[in-house]
Amino acid sequence: MHITIEIDEDAKALYFRLKDGVIAQTLEYPKAREVFLDLNEQGQLLGIEVLEPRSLDMRLVFRDIAETYEIQDFSSLIDKPIIELAA
């Protein structure tokens, strides 16, 4: 899995692009209000937007998303320097 991370310092947000494609819907992740999931028409996860990433346990959130959407768990890639960039 190739992941692209986009940083929006003004919005204090991170975007994790997991796959290219057309976004058909964006869902609020039910376990964290600051997390939004972009899905294609088939319900496949294309990207994850995280607002205020410092306020969340990102590894726990990403582990749960990986399990829910049956994708590779990339929570180990999340480290403090990435989160600090959006602070």
C-alpha cells in the first residue's frame, strides 16, 4: 500500500491518501468526530482526513479503521513528528 500524507497547517489537519479514485461519499468516523473517511462507489476507503490530530490516539483509530475496512494496518507509520506538523 502506498500512502500519501498531505498536511494542511492552516486547518491543523492531515489527509492520508490510500488509493486514487473518485470520492463518492465522505463519512464521519463514528468513534472520533475529528476523523472523516472518503469512500468510492464500491465502499472502498480512498482517504482519511484527521482534524486536530494531536487530540486523538491516532494509532488506535487507524488500527480500528484498518480492521473495519479490511486494509493493511498502517498505524505503525503514525509517529509524533507527523502529527506535530499539523499542530
